[in-house]
Amino acid sequence: MPDTITTHRHHHLDVEERHERGRAARKQAPRSSHAEWAPAPDRPDPVDVLTAQDATRLQTLVPIRHGRMAASPFAFYRGAAAIMAGDLAPTPVSGLDAQLCGDAHLSNYGAFASAERNLVFDVNDFDETLPGPWEWDIKRLAASVALAGRSNGIPHKKTAHAVTSAVSGYRTAMAHFAQQATLDVWYAQLSVERLVAALPDKSERKRVSKSAAKARSRTSLKAMDKMTERVDGVLRIASNPPLIVPIRDLVHENGDELRRQVIDSWELYRDSIRDDRKKLLERYHLVDIALKVVGVGSVGTRCMVVLFVGRDDGDPLFLQVKEAEASVLAAHLAPSRYDQPGERVVQGQRILQASGDIFLGWSASERHHYYWRQFHDMKGSADVETMGSRRLAGYAGICGWTLAHAHARSGDPIAISGYLGKGSSFDRALTKFAFTYADQNDLDHTALCNAIDDGRITAEAG
């Protein structure tokens, strides 16, 4: 009798059985059930949820977080992953899990350089990643499309078309991956060249090509021109408060402590990357460290930019050292298999992305956990808040494809596709959900603005 090797459970089932497993999950959670959402009677105050997160952050930066989130309902949504995690927890799920991005809104996708120096498009934020119900990610994406359409003044009908484009893009992509060989699914990636070639409009191809060229120029060398100066003849990161503050200039926060956290965690970071990348890093030496404000929801977390140089001052490398905390999904899902939040982020990113940063790794200091990545490496993102209806629908569809691929790498694309089916039942349900949840987000945004006006919390521009 031949030897057998136990692998993941769905490998014991043939294709038809896996497909039927997905179809059978409709009994547990009918596709139409995803349309409904209403706030729970004991739903927490959204401002309380946000201020609870603020407690562990750098207090001098917390008002900037509030100010950025108050700017618009769409900006609020970007920082409200913890609120939505609680709202999604009781919603129907199929029981077919995948590695989640955890914060799959429209602005968390973008272009960056693969290890082969090709420009690719993928999910690019993983702070909240955990295994869980794939429905949570696509619902967060769908609601973000509805909010973007509203924010941009797009009529309801055309905004609904954009939401449906995201969901149908996810569903049809999953059906495609369900038909592919396992390795083909794993290796699939969306190059920017392929994306441009697929655009039907000549002017749109030209616009995206121009944006791609700009992204390719975003390297450590370009960052050095914008972000450094010479202090007593020595290369240093230039101060641009409150967004970038060299630790030598920190007053309210202990710069020496932040520097020590980076230095003390350096060896742990090196241990987390491959030996060939360690050898590459040996060719660089640390020059300077600065505290940097990033994103919307992440504002206030300890995030540093570290400048290294190689052969000389004209050979820079910028690494970002970003604090990792527990995922906002953690209160509603099984605990992470990783004790260190930084490792959770890195391992989740490696699962979800088709091509990752060669310097991606994790570390910890005495009290804080971090993950490391390149700061500038041909990164580019779409300006969601200026999109018209046609561009929003097209971009939403691309993000739907991208999210489906991320889930297909860790979940069972055959079972998930079997659940989704070939028709538009799921598309219609999530489109309805997206607008219902967008209404709730508008109310939550108003609650934040009222809390600022009442002096309950402070906010400042940044």
C-alpha cells in the first residue's frame, strides 16, 4: 500500500467535492443574507473604540489621527477598521476561511516593485491580517467603494455600478482561479504592464502609464533628494514636523528611547530575513533615524524611517520600521499562531502577496513589536478621492480581482467559487450591504466631528 502524506484538509477532496462543499455552505449562510446589516443594540460608541486605540499611541500624534479621520466620511472609514471588525463579527459567514488583509478598503492597494524589479499591483497593507471569513474583506472593500462614490459626488446609480464591479470582479476572478492549477494560482500576479494593456480606453492607458513611470522613479535615491540634508557635513534626514522628525530633534517623545528600540531590535530583524538578504544588508551602515507620521488609522503608532548608506552617500537605502499591534480582528477570531504581532503581519503579507519586499521582516524591543520593509521602492497608489464614475468602476473591479487572488492563495478557490456561483446573487447582496454600511459610517463620522467640536477629543491638521 503506498505511503500517504497528510496535507491541508481540502486536498483530500476531489474538485467536485470541493465545489459542492462551497454550494452546501449556502445553507448555513444564504448569499442573500449578506445584504442585511443593522447596528446591534449594544453597539459600542465609535468614538470610544477609536480612543481605546489611542491609549497605546504617541500622544502628541493622536490629534493628527483625529484630524485626518474627520476630513471626510471616506477618510474616517480608512481609520475605522476596528469599528467595522466589531460590526462584521455577528454577520453571516460561509465557514470558508482565508488569510484576510483585514483592512481591504480601496486605498490599501497599489503598485510596487517585485524582487525582479517589475512593477506589480497588489494589496499593500497588512497591519490587521489574520485568518478568517473571506466575506469580511470583500464587504470592507465594497463599502469603501460606496463611500468613495459618495465622497466624489458620483450619482447613486453609477456608484452602485462601481460597487457591483468590485464584487463581480472578485466573484469572476475566483471562478477563474478555481479552474487553474494550484501553482498557477500561487504564481499569478497583476503586472502594471498587463493592467495597462487591458484598459479599453487609449487616454486611460496613457494616464496609467504616466503614473507607472512616476512610481518607477520613487526609489531610495529619489527619497534622499527630498528627505535628507547635510548637518555639519554629515548626511542626515531633514526635519519636516510634524510629519517627519529626526529623533535628534524629538522633544515631547524620548528620542533616545526610540533609537534604542531600533538598535536593540536590529539583530532580531536580521534573524527574520533570509541569509542572502542578511549578506546584502551587511553592505550598508546606519546613518540616521526619524519618526514619521503614516496613513490615517496608523497615525500615532511608532513608525520610524531609517537611513542606511552603502558604498557612499550616493548609495542610500531607506527602511521603514513600523509598530505592529494586535489585529483589530483578534477580538473576534481565533488567536494568531504568532506570538509577535510583527511576525503576524509579515507572514500574512507573504501569504497574501504574489511578490513581496526582499527586506520584509520583523523584530521586537522590550515593550514594542515592529515590522521592517523598504520605505521607497517604486511605490504608487491611485488617487481614489478624485475618481469619476468610470474610473472608479474600473479600479474597483481591479481591486476585486486582486483581493480574490490574495484569498485564493490561502483559501480554497474551488469551494469559495462554488459558494459564490455564476449568477449575480452575491453581487446584489453586497451592493445593498455596501450602502447600508456607508450610511452607518456617515453617522460614525458625524459622531467623531461632534466629539471634536465638543472638546471631548482634540484634533489638528497634519
